[in-house]
Amino acid sequence: MAQAVAAAIEWGLFALMAYTFAVALAGFLPRRAPAPAPPRHRFLVLVPAHDEAAVVAHAVGAALRQDHPRSMFRVVVVADNCSDDTAARARAAGADAVLERHDPRNLGKGHALAWARERALALYPADAVCVFDADNVMAPGFLSAMDARLSAGARVLQGTIEAKNPDDSWVTQASALQHAVAARLFERSRARLGFSALLNGTGYCVRTDVLRAWPPDPACLTDDRELQLRLLRAGVRVEWAPEAVTYDEKPATLAASWRQRVRWARGHLDVARRHTLPLLWRALRHRDLAALDGAVACLQPSRSAVAMLAGAGVAARVAAAALGHPAGPPHVPLGAWLPLLACPVAFPVAALAAERVPARVALRYGYTLLLQAAWAPLLVAGLLRRRDRRWGATRHTRSISVEARLAAGTAAGSTGPRGTVAGPRPGGERVA
């Protein structure tokens, strides 16, 4: 019986890995950005902020310096349960409005956005809402890029996330390179195949009518991910807008990164419980491949953890055979495993090359492998704390203006993923 279970788990891991890298191949196919269009849409830029006095001014400043017509967007900061002068600094930076919320019983970004959304829209009616964390700075062409995508028919959009502080530590360097690889292998590939992009919680844009029809669940620790899957169940895709760039502050220490990722793991387990079966049902009933892809993502909370488990299982099987133990039920042939187990290394290398990341920077991808190795214990920690719905805020202190970030070059020119060396940011998507 134990051998039969082990064989079933092995076949499941093989199927997940094979699917992941088969889809990733589409990330190397060419894809063009939509044609430029005259400005058409009014935007509400929402910036939730909890004790973000150190960084909020640059977030507001970057939002105000968009190349979209100033009359067609407004910037609203939500000062949520703040004990510092976040609100005052946001007003001094030029925010169109600052909404102050005091509700210690309902903490977290999701509750802040749910409280502020209709209040802000009542002040400034808009066609679409864009959400940014207070530690973010958006590239000058963000709203124009979203406007062009909306004009082409998109309803929900996720822009590219790059590290604001890629050179702070090995942890931020790992995060920066991880974004570069994910953009090529997972976001670009899904855009090419017509699947749904991943909502990242910041740097995204939603049409107002969609947001009102499917408001995010503020009680979910990953309300962005929950919204994406709920939209998939309704047949609404999140489209990827690679030319719309947001620079996001990354935790500089492993401890801070761990706390953040435990919250993500808890949130993923929650949304997987809610949406896996309904997505599989939609995929079967409507022959909806995007819904199937969403269900597979629910079953695979960490690609790196799946790869590590698969590698460990194959190694254990080889060791057992060497000791003369019987193989039991049919296992995946080793000849099929070997090339597949090479993919977690070969594909990221190919992705970094396709993104034109300099070799001296790409060599630091080893940092990313160290960070990914933590995902297995993170998932265990998330499972043990799955009933804990408390929001753990991440402290942000890196006050970097968008001008300074652009002047420093992109991660490709320093230690992060992309930018002037890689080509397309922020004007348009490079055609491979």
C-alpha cells in the first residue's frame, strides 16, 4: 500500500512539473504590445498605507508624474490605522485626497481598500482603479500603458513588478532575479496562451464595473489572488501588461522575507481550498483551459517545492534500487525524469538570457535557489497557521524616488532583473 501511494505521488509530481515547463515554453514565443491609442480612460490610483511615513511621499510623487493627462487621473492615499505622520506626508507630496481610517478590529490592506474604494470613487469617478503599495514607485508610462490595454478590450490587468532596491542584500538580489524569470516563464507564457496572469497585489488595474461586480474579499490574506481565481470562475481573465512597470521594495533580510512569505503561503492554502474544485468543474464544463491552469496553480503552491520533492523522491527511489529493494507499482521511468529535473535550472538560465540579463548578474541566480529552498518549510508553517487570519505588515524604509530608480538603471544594469539593458521598459514590450 505504501509503495502504491508513493508511486501515485510520483506520477502527480511528474504531471505537475511536465505541465509547468510545457506552458513555460510559450514564454519564448514573440508577442506584440497593443498599438498606441489616444488617452481615453480616467483612473483612480489608490495607495493604502499603514505607518508608511518613510516612503509614501515618493509613491505619491511617482504617481503624479505620469505621462497620462493629469486631468484624467487622481491619486488617493488611504492612511490606515496610522500612528505616524503618513497622512500629513501624503498631503504634502500632493495627493489629491487622503482618507484616514481608524478601525483596530479590522486590520490589513484588504479592509483598508474595501473601506476606501467607494468613498474615493464618490470623490473622483473613474473608469478603472489602480492599486499600489505605499513602498512602490510606478514608472512614468504606467497609466498610459494601462490605458492602451483597456482600449484594446482588457478588463483586469497586472503590470510588471521589479525590485526597487535590488542591491540592498542577497535577499533583494534573489527577489529581483526571481521576478525576471517569472515574467518570462510564467506571466509572458500565460499571456501568449490566453491564460490568466497572476494578480500580485500591487501594480494592477481593474475596470470599475468589474470591481463593483466582484469586490475583493478583505478577510483573505491574499485578497488579490482570491480575486483572480474568483474572476476565472466567472470567465474573466487577468491580462498581463509588461510595459506597465512598478518598482516594489523587497525585504532585505531573510527573516523579513520569511514573515512575508508565510503570510502568502497561508493565503494560498486558503484560496486553494475555496477555488480548486470550482475551477476544475468550470474547466470540464466549459472546456476552459484558463480555468484549468488556475486549478493547477492551486494544486502547486510552490514550483520550487514541487521540484525539490520530485528530486528527493527520485533520489530515494534510485537509492532503494541500489540496495535491492523492489520497485513496487509502476513508477515514472528514470529516462523521463532526468530531462524534466534539469528544467528548473535550464529554463531560468534561458529566461535570463532572453531577458538580456548580463552574465555577471545572472550568476547570482544561486541566491534565488537559496530563497526558493525555503518554500517547503514555508508551506508547512502556512499549513500549521492556516486559521490565523491576522495581517502581518512588512516594514518599509527604503525611500527611493522613481527618478533615482530609473537613473540607477534596471536590475539588468545593476543586480536586478531588467531595464535599460533588457530593453522594453517603460515604453513597450520587446518582440523576441
